[in-house]
Amino acid sequence: MKLIKNTTLLLMAITISIGLVITTSQPVSAAVEEPQKCTRWHTVNKGEYLSMIAEQYETNWYSLVEINQLTNPSLIYVGNRLCIFHSDFSTMPLVNNPISSNSARVFATSVKEDQTVTLQGKYLVANSRYDIYLGKYKTDPAIRIPVGSISTDKNGAFQTTVTIPKKLYDVLKIRVSLTNQRGDTKSNWFINTTSSGNVGGIGSPELSIAVKSVKKGQWVKIETNNLPAKVSFKVYMKRSGANDRKWVFVGTLRNSKGGKVVESFEIPESIKDRSKLEIMAVNDALDMDAGARFDNITTKAQIISSIRLDQDTAVTGLK
């Protein structure tokens, strides 16, 4: 039965990815329970299909299937009203998997805080005009501010600098999205701090931590790689393998330039006699973290072997 169910879902995904849509006009709302709880509707236009609509709102097609009780996800009609966000359903966001070099995307290369952001696009539709929008991350993607437009070259690439709107001043994590007249939509995010290094978003250099040296039971010195500039990270330690509730706050990590930064933190009294420890730096607003395991033994002042933490489980309970 499980195999049949998985096969059915796979066939549904393949059908949807092909983009099958019935173009006969049948302006009927989907079968949504308690439609008054729907916070965002979308009217299907000619040429649209479910996965395209889901990408536009940064959710997944199977969330739309569940909310709208669609028996056949490949059969949506021009004029149909689909509920995108519903208070009784937890919509699934797009999975932010690393993007390969030949995938269409938009990303920031440099930022001047509350002033401008320089954007690049790769492998988009060639010779196409895209409108550019900025907005707060983790809000309804339809709430966005137009900031300009660009035309891609024959390779589907572009580079441009746009002004950050006043409404987004002091917003740390900003979404950028592109949309052309064919409905092709791409989005990403960036950190609103002055930087030309790790500016955040999918495809940006990954933050990591390595243990540089240790004084047993007293302190540990770490070195960061790709630390975002002017962003504060809370730093915690615990005994390796201990429950996530055992994380102990030990200080703050912040640097005006970012990149490679060396910083020392005292080992908490409660774990100073433990043989294996973990250290973690976390920024809740950016959903960004990095950490490492290390042996609580005195070492020389040189980078020693350290084991990266499992980021999916290491910060549970800290956010």
C-alpha cells in the first residue's frame, strides 16, 4: 500500500511539473473548508499550473492540494480561485536546497545597509524583462514592493543595483523576487547589513566554525569562516551528547567586517570537567547557525580537528 501511495504521489508530481492545466474557463472557487479563514486567494490565469503558482507564493504544490481539497492536482481551470494560505493549515515552504551552478536563480552580491543591494541573475529566461520586488522575509510573498526591472542577456544573466525602500529600513532579512510576463518567478533573500562577503541567501558562502585552541576547563578559541558582517550571534556550549535544553549561553559573536574571525569563550563551570564539548553560534532572526564538537584538553594555538554539528538537531530548543 505504501508503495502504491508513493507511486501515485510521484506520478502526480510528474504531471504537475509538466504544467498541465485546463484552459477552459470555469471560474469556480476550490472546495475550501471555512473559506473565511483563507488569508490569501489566487485566481488561476491562462498558462498557469499548480507548481508554478506554489513557487510564486514560496510554498509547495502539495500544501495547495491539501488546503483546496484537490482530487486531481493537474486539473485546475482558468478563473478558479485557489486558497494559498489558510489559518487551519500549516503550509509547507519551498525547501531551500543548495542550488547547482546551472539552476536559474537570483542572489545578492553586495549590500549597503538601508541603501542599496546589488543583484545578479543566472540561467533565467534569455532576453526577457523581469520586474524586481523586495519585501520582508517570512511574510506573505504577495506583500512586496516594486523596486525596478531588468532585461536578461542572451545567456539569461543580469547584474543591477536597486534602492532599498524606506519601508524595509532596519529589516534584517529581506526577500528579493523576480517575475516576468510569462509567470517565471525566482526568489532569494539577503542580509540588510553593509557587506560584500556572506550577504545571506541560497548560494551564499556557508557559515562555519572550527576550534583553534583549548585551555582545559577554562576557555576555547574558535575561528569562523564566512561570518556575516555586523550581525550578532549568541554563542552556547554544552556537554557533547547532552539534551538540547542543556545549552549554556557563553557570550556574543559579532564583527564589523565578518569573514574569518577569531574569538575566545570561557567554558561554563557546569561542564568544565567534561571530556567532550560542543559550541554553537546562533542568530534566530536569520535562521543561521554553525557549531563544532571538541575535546576538552589543552592544545597548542593552532587549528585542531573539530567535528561539525548536525545543524538539523543541534539548535533544537534555542530558537
